[in-house]
Amino acid sequence: MTKNNICELLSIKYPIIQAGMVWVSGAKLAAASANAGILGVVGAGSMSPELLDLHLKKANLLTGNKKNLAVNVPLLYSKTKEQLEVSLNNGIRIFITSAGSPKTYTSWLKDQGAIVIHATSSPELALKCENAGVDAVIAEGFEAGGHNGRDEISTFALIPQVVDALSIPVIAAGGIADARGMAAALILGASAVQMGTRFVNTIESSAHQNFKEAILKASPSETMLMMKKYVPVRLLKNTFYDEIKNLEDQCATQEDLIKHLGHGRAKKGMLEGDLVHGELEIGQIAGMIKDIPSVHDLVHQIINDYSKLTLSKF
Ligand SMILES: Cc1cc2nc3c(=O)[nH]c(=O)nc-3n(C[C@H](O)[C@H](O)[C@H](O)COP(=O)(O)O)c2cc1C
């Protein structure tokens, strides 16, 4: 395989996106990814505009202002516009928006000369993204770590249906962590893949060491999609998960769930390493992850394996 259209669009050597992830993908991870020839994404979801500014300055420094740096902005926070402006002021030209309507900021971002990719979980929603004018969509199956669609469409079923419905490039996400998953997604018609769970367990991710080690021990059946009444999220099972499950089994309302959640559970779990009371967002593919490599080594392993599998070179 030679460079495809998405590689040109995103200024990347390999069609891989390191997912933007709350509490996990700061400057270090995004810069290491950009330097390894894939799209490095700073996850703005857990950052104030001021903190995002610091991370982007650091990422620019670590990469020498590479073009293949992007920001993921979930569209549900009150400071979304400031996050977008801070990113533009730091020279970011690639935006991955999620968790909101693609209509809200796409045309404004395009007017600023940006490339916009929106993350979605069904062919119907993907079509809305295309109609809103995005350059590409991320189609994320229900295997994925983090927040998720309510329709529970798995990656294998989702990708070909989104590819058939759209005329813009489709990036596959959810349950992809090695060359086999990448080859399967590209054969299904995706132009690139986005990996989240795999990049949580890299040296440069800011996930706490306790969280990384819990992933090494996780069995494939140890994640579950929870909180479908509120914000569906795939979690690693722990005491926090048990508490949510009990509440859901007792038909808790959205208000009950919000009250129990309180604030800062995701930070407590993923950044501070509280494996008991913290929220641990991770995908089904966690069961396959048995190491914590550097981003450089991980990307080169995937690309070498991909070349052997498919006899194609990038
Ligand atoms: C720890 C974690 C945090 C995440 N945070 C975000 C986020 O802030 N914004 C977002 O759009 N997606 C988020 N995601 C989803 C990823 O962007 C990605 O689409 C997903 O991880 C892909 O599936 P995989 O985990 O099976 O690789 C998160 C995923 C994980 C594992």
C-alpha cells in the first residue's frame, strides 16, 4: 500500500491516529506519536484552556512544530470555544471533535483553515457529519474504551456500513490494537485507524502506572459499557464499577447516577491511580495488551507486522 489520501490530508506517514484521551494524552504522548509518523492528538477534554495552551506549547517544542499534531475537543464543555481558539493560536490545524453536534463548530473551524474530523458511532450520525462539512469521520465501534454510542454497533459491522454511506474518508476505531486489526479495518474500507486503549499502555501516556498495570492483568471480559442512561462509557471492572452496576440494577435515575459520580472520578482512577474508587476507561481489546512499549517501538512494530501480513509497504 502506498500513501493514501488520509496520510496526505493529515501530514502523516502511517494511517494511524493516537486517540485523544482524557487524563492520558497530553503533550508527551501526542509529541511522541507525531514524531513516530502518526497523528498525535492532545486530549483537551480534561484540560482548561490555560492547561491546553501549556500542553500545546510543549508539544510544539518537542516536535519542532510538526503539522501532524491535532487536538481532540469534546463539544460538551462550557469552554469549548476557548479551547478551539487556544489551539488555533498554537498553530493547530487538525481538530477531532466529539460528543456533540458536528454542526456547531465545523463551518467556523473550516473558515479558520482547519481540517475537521468528527467521531461518531452509527452510519446515520456519520451521514450528518458529512452533511455538516467535516473532512473525515471516525467511526467508533462499541468495543471502544471511553465514552461510547448508545447503539452498540460493533466495529466490524459499523465500518463497511459507514464506508458505503459516505463519500469522505472513514477512520475506524474500537478494538484495534495491532497490525491484524489495522489490516482488517483497512480491508473493510477504512482509510486509517484510531487506537486509544493501545496507547494508554505506552511509556509516554500520562495514565498512572497502577492503571497501566491493571490493563496488563485485565481479561477480555473485564470491561463493560455502563451508564447508558447518562453518558455511556466502557469501564474496567472495579469497586467504582460495582457501585454503578448496583445503582443501575436498582433502576437508578440519571440524577442518582450523577449524584453518586460526584466530581473527578476519572482523574482519580486514570491519572492518580486509585484502582478502587476511580473511573477506569478502557476498551475490550485491553485483554490483548501485555506490554508498555515506547510509542516509537509500538508504531514500528505495528507497521513491520502490517507489511509482513499484507506484503504492502507504506
Ligand atoms: C482512557 C480513554 C479516554 C478517552 N477519552 C476520550 C476523549 O476525551 N474524547 C474522545 O473523543 N474519545 C475518547 N476516548 C475514545 C478514543 O478516542 C478512541 O476512539 C477509542 O479509545 C478507540 O477504541 P479502543 O480503545 O478500542 O482503541 C477515550 C478512550 C480511552 C481508552
